[in-house]
Amino acid sequence: MPQLKVIYFGLPGRVEPTRLALAIGGIDFENKILTSEWAEMKPKVAPLQLPLLEVDGQMHSQSLAMFRYACKLAKVDGKPLYPEDPYEALLVDELVDQVSEVFPALGTTFGIKDQAEKEAARAALVAKGGPVEKWAALADGKLAKSTSGFALCDRLTMADLMMFVTFTLFRNEWLDGCKPDCFDHLTHLCKHKDKIANVPQVKAYYASNSNPGVACFKA
């Protein structure tokens, strides 16, 4: 097994699915939390951007590529989180990429300096029909067709982790303007959040994590 180091700030962000996948698979990794040293490190790794994954001393970027790699390594009940079957992999990639569409919309709000304006912009993202809510509704629709409660393939996959982390982030109180009940009308998505939070490996990972930024992921 390669030596792995996940590098990012203390908040969950887009690297959290990678951290979670590795933890679920019981794969050892160093969780490097950046503070002031990022200013010195940034020009050394440019043009790579955070988050970063170091594999046997080699630095890599792009959060989805890192996440997919982690899900190929991590196994649950003998099966990798990223399916080996090509068509199942297509289904998982499709849903993961769809869910990732929420991040560009969220990213634009971080540059808003006026607090009230920022909160209003984020509230609009998760309002019914908003740029984020529409993808949450699509995920909810897919879950409505599931007989197992998992997103795809009747088992835990990369798609479940992506949905769980991404849409739970928007229900985190530290994200100004988004309220914990913003997706309560999407009942299948809410049930899915509870289901994944109670997967033994997921529950154990967050139970041992004292970072207040991950409290929203706990069962």
C-alpha cells in the first residue's frame, strides 16, 4: 500500500470525501492540516492547488481525481468503493460529476464581502429551484428509485460518499446563509444522510474526529 498524505486546511471542503473513503477502507494516511505554512508551500507546488494528495512522495491535485483514486483503494465487504464493472463505474461517475456541479456556484459567494449579501446569495443557492437545490433534487429522485437506500449498485459506493459529504456541507451552520433544514423537503436525501452516517466505518471515523467542522456528519 502506498504512503499517503492528504493536505488541506482544517475545514472539510472538497477533500472530505477522500479522507472519508480512505478511513472507510482502513487505509493509513497522514491528514496534514495546513495553517500558516501554506504561504511558503504554495509557490513550491504551483501550479497545483489545494487540496493535495501526496502518494509515495509525489504530489497530486484535483479533488475528484484524488477521491476516485482513494475509492479504488478502499474496499467494503471485499468490493472497492469505485466499481470495477465499466457500466457501474459510468453510473457512479455520472452522479459524482453531477453533484460536483454545486461547487462553482458556492465558490462565487466566497468573494462577496458584504455579510448580508453573502448570506442572501447562499440562501438562494439552496432555495427550491436554486443552483444547488436542483442537483440535490436530482439526487433525491435517484434515491427514490433505490430499493437498498444506497445511491447506486445496491451497495456503498463513491456516489454515496459524494452525496453524503456535499449536501451535508450545505446543512452545516458554519456556512453562513445555509440552514440545517434547507433540504428537509427532500426526504429521500435526508434518509440517505442518516443511512450513510450510521455505516459503522463512517460512524467510527467521525466519532473519533474532534474537529467541530465535521459535527454535521455525525450520526
